[in-house]
Amino acid sequence: MKYIFIHIEVQDGERRLHDHKVLHTTNCNNVGFAVEWYVAHYWGYGERIYKDEWWWWGDFCGRVKSWSEITKEEFNILNKYL
């Protein structure tokens, strides 16, 4: 099991709505793929337009601002606050 901290930037067109911080677990060998999969399905099924880093869910878009693989102990501590 791999433990991941993901930071997603969410916008409504040009207006920045919020930053979403989430903890995620995966058995996937490619952690980068697991992060992109999570973001693509964050607000339903997302799609990429213009081959950029943003995922679009209708009127909203988001992208991975940062992510890091963390230990199980860090995951358990952060899970109390996020």
C-alpha cells in the first residue's frame, strides 16, 4: 500500500475557487499515474483539453499543484486534520 498527499488547484474559468488537499491510498506501482487518475475523477469524469495539465469537469477545471508519497505514520497523523 502506498500513501499519497495530493494538492489540487480548482478554478472556475479564470477565477480560482480553492485548493483541495487530500490523502489517497493506492496499490498502483506508478504513483504519478494514481495521482493523475484521482484528479481526473475528482469531480466526476474529467477530460483534458488542449493537451495541457488541467482537467476539465464541465464548468470547472483543476490540476495537480503538488503531490508527495508519505509514510503510513504521516498518513495517520494528517488523516486527523484533513
